[in-house]
Amino acid sequence: MDGGQSLQSTTGFGELLRIRRERIGLTQQVLADHATLSVRAIRDMESGRVQRPRQETVRLLADALRLEGRSRSAFEAAARRQTLAEEPRDEPTAPPVARGAIVGRDLEVEVLAEALAVHGDRLITVAGLGGVGKTRLVLEVAQRLHLTAGWSVRWIDWARLPGLSPERRADLSRSIGTRPTLLVLDGAETGLEATLLDELFQRCPGLCVLITARVPQALPGGQVIPLAPLPTPGPELDHDPVALAEVGAVRLLLSHLRRLRPGYRLEPEEAPAVAALCRQLDGLPGALELAAGWSTVLSPRQLVARLADGPFHLAPPPAAFGGRGDVGAALGAALDRLTLGQRDLLERLAAEPGDWSGEDAVELSGRPPQESLAAVHELLASGLIRSFPARDGVRFTVLNLCRRLFGAAGAYPVLATAS
């Protein structure tokens, strides 16, 4: 990110001013000369003694710091937030309370929080497969912004209550006003109009919108961030419990196992089964949670054996753990949304062993490069493939569950109707 500054150190205007000045190697005196301001004014703003910098002062500083584009917008937004923060107001509205810990998403939380609070993004969609943890991630980001930056959070479960009537829209914009606010539209996959967002952004200058969706809508000015499953361990770690426990998918699975089986330890003899379980379930948080729900009656090795016979028929345990549906439901829904061309390409890629590049996908599909690469992009956004950096560029793999699905006769109709 922009200089790697943490959220805590960049939300205040004075601190952001100091960071920008030092980044280009200016002293307070030199910046004051360039901005035609006094060095005392610079010193007072950086120390926080000046709480409400004038708009013209902020413009002069931005010019002197040679800020453009998003960097300039973020700088000006920080000054507005500083001013707004000093105005009398009610306590900021808190986000919903999380029902469980988040594991393995530290980097994603930091990136999203900085994109909103530091870099000035106002509209972001987090897209991915059902059960990949979109809602939990966004909830963590909302909590971070609320606690460290004092933002209000408005949360709308779009799947349950799609759309906003004109009356509710007006009430929402009035209640938000000018304060820094994060509006979360959870599950907003259809029915979200760009005009609604434009109206809210105009009326609420401190508003940012964060959307979760299995399939993102095309919204002007918005950023789409695909959320991949958690990293899974390679076979080389199967006999190293210490290294294995540092991998994201394993960390999450172990956190579930230890809650259900207090005192559980990852012993060397059970480590290969735990690693295999994470690989079979592709590091999908929802699938790992569901599998862990059976750990009171089945060991990891027994679970691996059951999944080898058919991972799509592992139902929720009788005492529902987390309320998850069966493992294949989310995958089947994602496949149902593919076009015929995307589905055909995915089947071809699933039949190929190992990983592949965008150029490989073009060659395998036999279609025009732009069309093939667009299909890869959609498969990535849908969460059916994952990407990773390599020496020769970005490479991809098809989820193991997809490979199993296409290799199992008659499995797809079962998935498509699963609840």
C-alpha cells in the first residue's frame, strides 16, 4: 500500500501531513516556504494544535506536497474528517457484534481498511464464493474503522431487505449527515442502482460503501476485490506440525477443533490428515467449519476418508455448528451462474493437472484471447479458481472441489439442488 503506513498512524490530518512531508524529504521550513505559510502553522497542524485547517490552507499544502489523484483526495478527506470530528455529535454507531474470531485474514483486513481510510476509496465490493468469509471479513474491517478512526457503521442485510425506498433512503442520508460513515451492503448482488449510491455520496461527503456479493455488480467508480479461500499447506509440510499450524487454513481448522475438543493438540501422527483435510476443502472457511463440526465423533483421519468418498455429501452435524449448509451448495450455486463459455473453460482447466497461466487458458479454450482472459477474470471473481504469484507472472489453480465435481458422474445435479 501507499508507503505501508498503518491505519492508526494515518487517520489524523496532522500525522498524515507529517508523513507526506517526510516522504518527499522536506523540512517544516521548506514546506512552509513552498506553501507560502509560516513554519509555526506547519508545526501546529502536525502537532494537532490546529484542529480545523482552512480549505485554502489544505489546498496550498496539497500543491506544495505535489499530491495528485487519489493521494490528494485522501489528504483533503483527512482534513475534512479532522474538522468534522470536532463538531458536536452523537456517539458513532457501532457495527454488529461478531459471533466468532477471524483467523488468517490479517492482510486482507489491513488492505481494505487502508483503502477506505487512507487512500480515499469510497466504493468497494468484496466478491467470492459462498462460505469464503466475505461477511466476516467486512465485519472486521468495520470494527477496525469504528474503533481506531471513530467512524459510524450502518449495516444493511441486502439479501433480507433488498432495495431502499425513497423514504428510507432520505432517512439514511439524514442520519449519516456529514460524519465519516461506512455503509455495508451485505449480500447486495442484485437491485443495487448506481443512482442510489450517487445520491448518498452527494448528500453524505464522509460516506464510504463496502459491498459483499458472490457476483459483483458493475458500479461506476467502484473497486472489486476477489476474496480467495485461505492458503492451504503443501505436502512438504505434512510432517511438520509447527510449520503446518502457521498456514491460514490449518490455523482456522485448529481454532474450531480446540473449541469443540478443549486441549486438542496437533500431534505429528495426525498432522498429515489435518493438512489433507484443508487441501480437500480448498481452505474454504465455511467448509472447514462444517467439517470441524463432526470432530466430536470423527477424527481428522476419519473425516479425510469420508471426504474421499464424496466431499459434496458431508451434511451439517445434527447439533448445527455455525448453521452452515452442505459443502457443495455454494459451489453448485456459483457454477449455476456461469455462462456456457465460462463453464466450458472451467471444465477444460479442471481436467488439466497442476497450475496454469492466462496464456495457457487462451490456448486451451480455442477462443479469442480477450474473451478467454475475461472468462478467467470472472472465474476468479466467482471464487472457483485461485491465483498466486510466480516467476513468470500470475498463475492459477482450479479448486480441488471443482476438480472432484467434474470428475464425479452425476454429482452436479445434486449440488445444484442442495440447500
